Amino acid sequence: MAPTSLPREILNASPQLSSLLLQLLFYVNGIYYIFYFLATLAMIVYKSEVFSYPDEFLAPDLALLLIMAVLEVLRLYLGWKGNLTEEEAPLGLSLALTVGSVALSVYFLLWQTYVLRADVVINAVLLLTYGLESLLKVVAIAAFVS
């Protein structure tokens, strides 16, 4: 027999499916990306001053960094919203946008004009967080669908 002293909302409540670990990772990744953006921007400025950075490559590198920042804001917002509302569509879209972020991170890791050791370190950390976040997104989407 169900206790009658509990409100009906509590008795009929569905279990919480959103992932606390994923939500924390969104938060940490948002903070880290601010550092990443500023560090990458500073390194591009440094490289353009210290090395003979070709002018025709400076603008595309800066444009790709700005595109990556916009993509990151959208990706984190959709992931944050999808996880909290337990909706698979925003979380799935965030997962799809992660592919673009990974591609841009790989560009800054391997193919930009000059790659410093600091570029390798900050991009490796970013790619690691993308991988962990993607795994948790897939698990959360599976929980939401079932």
C-alpha cells in the first residue's frame, strides 16, 4: 500500500535521466574553451610577430578560430539544454556539432601554419574532453530514448 502522506507528484514522478557528470563536463569545457580561445589567439599573434607568418594564412587562421568559437557556444548550449530537459534532439545536434569542433581542433593541432608545443598540449586536452563528452552524450541519448 502506497503511503498517502506523500504528494501525488512524488508518487508518479519519473526517474531523472539527465547526467550530472555530462553537465559538469559541459561547464568545465566551457571554462576551458575560454582559456583555449584566448591562448590560441595569443599564440597566433605571437607567431605573426616572431615568425614570418604569411599574411594570406593569418586571416584564415583567425577566421577558423572565430568559427570554432561560435560552433563551441552552440554545441555547449544545445548539449546543456538537451541534457537538462532530457531531450535527445538537442543533445544529438550537439553531438553532430562536436564533429565540426573536432575537425577544427585537429586543424589547429596539425595543419595551421606554425604549430607550437603549447598548441599540441591545449588541443590534446580539448580533444580529450570532446571524446569524453561524446561518450557521455551517447549514453545520455540512449537513456532518454529508452
